[in-house]
Amino acid sequence: MPRATRPHLERWGVLALLVRPTYVATEVVVAAATTGGYGFARDTVSRLGEVGCSAAYCSPRHALMNGSFVVFGVLLALGATLLHRRLGPLVTALLVVSGLSSVATGLAPQDQDATLHLLAAAPLFVAQPLALLLLGARVRREQPRTARALTLTGVVTAAAAVAFIALGDTPVTGALERLALWPVLVALAWWAWRETRVSSG
């Protein structure tokens, strides 16, 4: 790849990671339209993507939720691919798997095929924390502060993912799931922003 082209493509990769925290707004918008009661601490994200409606519960903006899984998954996979030289091959592969897992989750709503949905979503909860831990180790010498933030986020999201899977349906299921997912958005955006500062410095 020509030297003039690589920084340009990497800037697009950085932008892809920087915009991903806006995903949280999608959840808020979709949840606001649900009927029958929805709690961020109690209910899973996947409930927002359920296609079917009943008197007990309905998510009329399910298409927006499932579409966001796809769009933000593509942004993760694309951003990681464009930044592969900075991330390293293993971290890049883990983030691409995570992105594709998100895409697959959006294409397989929970209430249409629960098993397929579970298989689609599972890699996300494993690959993302591992990617953060490996990325933290990779930048430890050059960016110790960022490395500590990435490592801490990796540990917290991994623990939350294990608790989310192990405990099953509890009053804090939604909170555990979001603790496993939301901090990754911020951590990768922080790393991407730091990369722009390092490059410009």
C-alpha cells in the first residue's frame, strides 16, 4: 500500500471507532418506544430487537435496533481492518470477529430463532475483552496510561460477560450485559483518539 494512502485509510479507521459510542443512543431511542415495560438494568439488549409484538411487550423500533447491530458491527470490523498495522494481527482478528458477531446478531433476532441468536452473539462476549487485554499489553511501553485503561476495561468486561452468562435471568441481567459491552465502545474510541494524538505529535 502506498505511504500516502495508508494514513488516509487509517484516519477512516480511527473515525469508525470514534463514532461507535453513539450506539448507546440507539438503545435509548429504541427503549423509549417500547410498550409493556423495559428496564436497562433488568432486560437484555436483544429484547429491543425482538420482531414480534404482544399485549405484554412490544419493541416497535426493533428494525432500528437490529440495524444498529449491523452498522456498528461493520464499523468495528472495518475500523480494525484499516488499523491492522497499529493493532497487530491477533487484536485485529478478534475485533473483526466481534464486528461480524454483532452483524450476525442483528440478522438473527432473539424471538425468531433463539439458538441462532445465541450462536451469533456469543463470540462478541469472548473476543472483545480478549482484544482489549492484548491491545493493552501491546501499547504498554509506549502508552502506559492507555494500556492501563485498556487492561482494566478488558478485565471488567470479561468479568461482566462471565457473570451475565453464568447467572442467567436476574434483576441485573441487563446491567451485566451492558457492563460487558458498553465500556468496550469507549475504550476503543479512547485508544483511537490517542493514536491520532501520537501520530500528530
